[in-house]
Amino acid sequence: MRRITRILLGIVISLTIFASYLMHTASAQSSETVLSLWTRHPDDQIQPGLDAYNARLKAAGKNLRVVHTSVNHDEFVARFTEAVKVGKAPDLVAFDLVDGPRYNVMGALLDVTDRFNQLAYKDTLNKAMLHLGTWQGRVYAPPLVAIVSVLYYNRKLFQHVGLDPNKPPATWDELLADAQKLTSEGSAGFELWCGSYDWLMFSFMPYVWANGGKFLSDDGSKAMLDDPKTVETVQFFADMANKYKVTSPAGTPEGCTGDGTFRFDKGTIAMVPRASDAFGFYIQANPPSDLKIRGTDLGVTLFPGKTVGSHSAFIGGDLIAISAGSKYPDEAWNFIQFLLSAEVQNDKGFLQAGFVPVRSDLLDNPIYAADPRYKVFAQALADGYVPFTTRYHDLYAPFQVGMKAALNGEKSVADALQAANAEMQKVIDAK
């Protein structure tokens, strides 16, 4: 879905602890038991932890091993779907949360409701994420790792134009006023991002949700991109681009673009939507020499809504499940329990990389207490939303076409969204 290249960083760091835990939960077998794990993340992120885990199990005389397969994010849905069809699905699968409904309607995942209900902390797991792993009242895929979309801003640029860096915009009016002060020749106040289907969804829809709008009904059966609150939201940001011209350097006609990260890093754009897992890049000890936004210079805030206190976020991340055909559901469930434990969810590396614990009872931790920017991530997860649909990826193209036409002034906002909505409904209704 989104550009999540380091989603399991904290889990890799923690799998050395995982080894010692699972040694006590896996029963000895006369022949080796191999659990297969598929993720959408590279082997070099996952394998070191699994190697440590497998080595410890071997040293303890346990005949259990986990083998990881990395599946390219863009190919994951097709490959997993095919594996299910031919009866060769892995024992465990960690996947983009938006695909939970798709896999559940396929019958690809094991019902873990009874196991899930025995978790002492089950009520603390993020409900929006869990909703996508639940089907007809039964739990199939608990949340694993969370990222959220937030607004990053350049505190130095705020100070430079006389704005208080400790008071980022909290409403649309404040966003526009600040962006006007921050826009000048060679620099822009605010980034509208249209560079890719998924990123546009991730970085823009929170403004719509904060305003009470939608682009899908809650059950995913109806396209709602032409909802009046959605149209109102898109109109405001189209005006920022085309009327007030604060989304690109003064005198340039860029409008809704796709290069905000580069320009933000160079200090030529003041506010840009980013994922929380980008935070780790900005606070690491050895940043690129040309990176100007880091440490206390980096501000993080929620996406402002039309009125004070109205805000939202797009919740991203992974769910984890046991495939319906796995021969080792108990061993696989032990794996899942550990990944949801405090040892992993509150691992220092996990938190510092910008991932948010999926358990609300783990948000009171030293990392979050020491830096209020992390608390913005926690608030975004609590207030955020993620669409429920079995056709999520199929909606990308009509969504982007309509949104780009609206935000770049190619059509009236109402006409662009109405046309896109009709195309989205065709996708939803297709069998």
C-alpha cells in the first residue's frame, strides 16, 4: 500500500529475544518442524533475527525452525492468492492491513477467535486495524505493526518567517495562513502530494475524514468520493494550490506534485505529509551531510481539520495471520503472541524508527515520555481510520485520476469527484 520499507525493523531487533521465549513454548518433535513465514519485507531485514532464533532453538534441542520468504510488496497479493489456490500457502503471513478483507473473503486465513479471546490485552489492540482482520464477527488477523500519516514541518522555516514553531497549524485557516507566510520564490509552504496512487490516499484522505467526509461507506459497498464533506475538503486544498498558490514556490505552477520528500529534506518546503516510520530517518545519529531537517528542527503534528480538535490520520501497517491450511497452528500462534508482547512492541529500535505499538497499554513508555513528537503518532493511531474493502488496490486508479483533476484545477472539484466516484462504484460492483 504505502512506502513501508522498514516496517519490521523493531521485530528484527527483537527476534533475538523471541528465540529465548519460543524455546519454552515449542514442544520437542521427533523430526524437524518448519514454519514458513511470508512478509513483504526484504530478507536482510528479517533473516538476522530468524537466524538467531533458529540457532537458539537448535542449541536447546528443539526441532522447530522458521523459514522466511520475502515477497515484493507489489506482487504480494497475486502471489499469496495463487499460493492459497494451489494449496501452497505459508504457515504464517504478515501483510498490508488493507488486504485483510480480501484474504478473508477468499477463506485464506485461519480463524483464531478462540485463541485471540484468551489474550489478556485483546481489548487494547487497535480497533481500526483489528476491524480489517475480522470477518463476520470472527478474528483472523490481529494487528502486528502500525504506522500513521502525520504532518511534518520545518521548525527553522517557521521561526524564519516569524511563526511560533511550537504552534503548528491546528485548523484549515491556520494551515493556509501559515503556508502563505512560508511560500516565497524558490520555496513552498505546503505540499500536496499526487505522485502515486497509494501515497495520495495515505496523505490526503485524513483531511477528508477530519471533516466528516468519506470516499467509501464503512462496509466498503458504496463509493462516496462525491460526498458533500469530501467535496468541501478537496475544494479547500484545490484553492490552496490554484487560488492561493501556496503548494509550490511562488511563481511556479506545480500544484499537486510528487516530490515533497526531497524538497522537505532540502529545506525548500515547510510542511509535508509523511509516514511516522520516516521519523527514524530524521533522528538517526549519522544523517546524510545535506540533510537539514533533523533532531529538534523537525516538527510533527496531526493533520489539521476545518475546526479546532478535528483531525484524523491514515492508519497503515501490517496484520499477521496463520494460513488456513497450516499444519502447525499452535506453534504459529506462539509466534504471533510474542510479536504482540511488550518485548517487541516496546523495543527501543522499534519505537525510535517511528512505529507505534498496536497495544494502547504500551504507550506509556520511556521513549514516548522523553519526546512529545512520539505522542503525536500515538494520538494519530487512536484517532485514525483505514478503509474496509475487498477491492482496495483496484480503487487506486479512478481515485487518483479524479483527485489529480480536482486538485490541479483540470476540472471543477464537484465534476472531477463525481466522475471518479462513478468509476469507483463500477469497480466495487464488478464480480
